[in-house]
Amino acid sequence: MEKVAAQCLGPRDRIVGTARSLFHKLGIRGVGVDKIAEEAGTNKMTLYRHFDSKDGLIIECLRSVAAEGRKFCNDIEAAHPGDALAQLNDWIAFAAGHLESDCRGCDLTNASVELADTDHPAHRVIEEFKAEHRAWLKKICEGLGVADPEMLANTLTTLLEGARVARQSDKRGGPKTDFTAMASAVVASYARK
Amino acid sequence: MEKVAAQCLGPRDRIVGTARSLFHKLGIRGVGVDKIAEEAGTNKMTLYRHFDSKDGLIIECLRSVAAEGRKFCNDIEAAHPGDALAQLNDWIAFAAGHLESDCRGCDLTNASVELADTDHPAHRVIEEFKAEHRAWLKKICEGLGVADPEMLANTLTTLLEGARVARQSDKRGGPKTDFTAMASAVVASYARK
DNA sequence: TCGCTAAGTTACAGACCGGTAACACTCCCG
DNA sequence: CGGGAGTGTTACCGGTCTGTAACTTAGCGA
């Protein structure tokens, strides 16, 4: 069959890419390793030669998602060196773009909901990235010179988290376009203080 | 065994109560009908006499959660008739209380994440309640006389949605206590306009 | 006491899942 | 040309899941 990803990548990368896509669409518990392997143009044995278990594949996928998130942050920072306001606006625009193009939310957040067991190693990866991202946004907010940069950063991340998860249970056009307005209003209110 | 709910209720109510509790703790896909029946002090056959399928039980549980949410709204409204600000403060306090006492978030939101298939009938129940709740909060915000009551209501619901889902991937003390501060700041900034 | 209904019990079917064993193949490097 | 690592293929194991069948028991009203 070799559905889509018949790219010139090794089996391992194809498996991670396919798994990420399927986990995103169907949920982690909604797809089996057999389907992942087949969709990646390989088979289950090869999958288990690269990953010790499904859980191992899951955390590899989440790490990959986190790495992408870090890259976005770095790109934003590199695009407007020293200009905190431009960086924040880019962050808002990037988030809004995500909301527009995709209605299944954040893979890390979804995983934390699906993997209810707190002891699951995936939670470490998720918590680490979320904390890192909050700290990064806080640093940017500090560059704005507002009164309470930490609370502004927390408000913005919470707002984004809510918008992304709400998009899955909100069938009006709402959250995607609303986010920019809500976030901008929050930023403006903090800047005014 | 008859774990906990050996109350004087019919099997049906015990099943719904137990299912809600287990779905909440372990996730919908993380618990089987057999475990639900056993924990409810009955058995699988009786469960299937009252519900046509696990999906049927799921939507019954979600309806029950939604009904509880409506009751909270009604209680808030009844406690401060005509006083929109007091109602809003109650809503914030109630939400903060929820964040403090529970770290597994909103059952409806979690279900919308777990049941990735958009055609699943549960999504109808979830979307309906979320829309209703947004409209209810919007009505209250209109009573405040602020400039843009709808955007304030959307900001607050999105903030709560984010705080509840973030609580599952945020192991610092954060979201619970932060929510009151963030929400109050948002309300204040809208009132000031 | 009779008889009906709701509930409990046991067993099972069929599907899917994660994970493994054994073996055949291909392709690249020396 | 030879050999070994990486990959593909098939079959299987044990467990769990939803859902059903057939039968027994308990309670309650007439």
C-alpha cells in the first residue's frame, strides 16, 4: 500500500512521522502499532526493532513535537532580535495560524489527557516542554516592560491552551479568529497599566 | 467486592455514577464495561440491559455531567438575582474551587479529546453544553455593562478551559491559584474601558 | 401461593491489541 | 564474490475488549 510517506527516509523516521500523524488524527489509544507500521510502509517487526514498546514510540513522538515547538520559538526570536513586542506578535500570529489550520489541538496536551496514568513517562516530556514554553514566553513579556510579566505570560499560554482544546468542542468559527482578538486585548490591558 | 457505591440506588444509577467516576480517573478508553459493572456492585449483563452499548453509557454520563453544570449555573443565578458582578465572581470562585480540588479537568473536554472521531454522538452533547455555557456567561457579562461582553465571556471561558486542561500537564502549584488572579485581571481590564 | 419482572451468574464469541519467534530476502561494504 | 546488518513476511501467543446467550435467583404484587 505505502499510503503517503514513501519518502526517501529510513524506516525509523517514517514510523515516527506516520505515528505522529495517526496519533494526532485518531488519538494515541485509537491506533495500534500494526496500523502505524503498515501506514509507514513497513511492518510491525521493524517497528519493534527501533522502539522497545509502543510507549517508547509515543515518547519519541512527543519529543519530536516538543522539538518542533522549540524550533518555532527560536525562529521567532531570531526573526526579531531584541524586539520583544514583535516577537510576541509573531507568537500570537503563529498560534492563531495553528488554530486555523488544525482542529485537533496540541498533541502534547491531548496526550496528557489520553494517558490518564500520571506515572506514564510521557508526562515528564509534556510537563518539561510546557514549563519551558511558559518560561520562554515570560522572558519575552519581561522585555515588554509591563507590570506583571509572569501573569501576562501565564494568561496568554492558558488562553492558547484553552483555545486549542476548545476548538475540538466548538463547531462555530469562533476560537480561531477570536484568539488574536482576545490575546491582543489582554496584552493591551497589561501594557496600559 | 462492592467497592464504594453500595448506596440505596437502583443498578442503573449506580452504573452511571461509577462510570462517571472511572471515566474521570482513568479516561473513557482506559476502562472497560466489565470493570464499571463490577465496581458498581453489579455485572455486565445488567449494564447491557440498561444501556444499548458502551457508547450509550458514555453519552448518558456526559449528559449527567452537563446537567450538573447547568445546575451550578442556576444556583449561581438564584443566589444573586440581578447582581451580575456577584454572579460572575461566584462563577470565578466556583471555577477556582474546581481547579483546586481536581486535577483531571473537565469530563466533557476530556471526552472530546479522547473520542477523536468527530461523528461520535458524544460530540453533540459536548458541543451543545459548551455553547450553552458560553451563552450563559455572555448574558452575565452583558449585565456588567462592559464594552464587549461577548469577547469577555469568550476570554473567560477559554481561560477556564485552558486552566483545567493545563492542570494535567503542569505540576507546579500554578493554575489553581493563578486562575482567580488572571480572570479577575481580565474582568477589571474590561470594566475599565 | 402463583407468576411476572428485574437482576445475578457463567460461559462464550469475535475482534483487536501489544509483543515475539523463526525465517527469507536484499543490499552494501570489504 | 562473500558475508553480515537491516529489513520484510508470516504466524503465533496471551490478554483484553465489547457484546450476547442461556440459565438461575430474588423480590413483589395480585
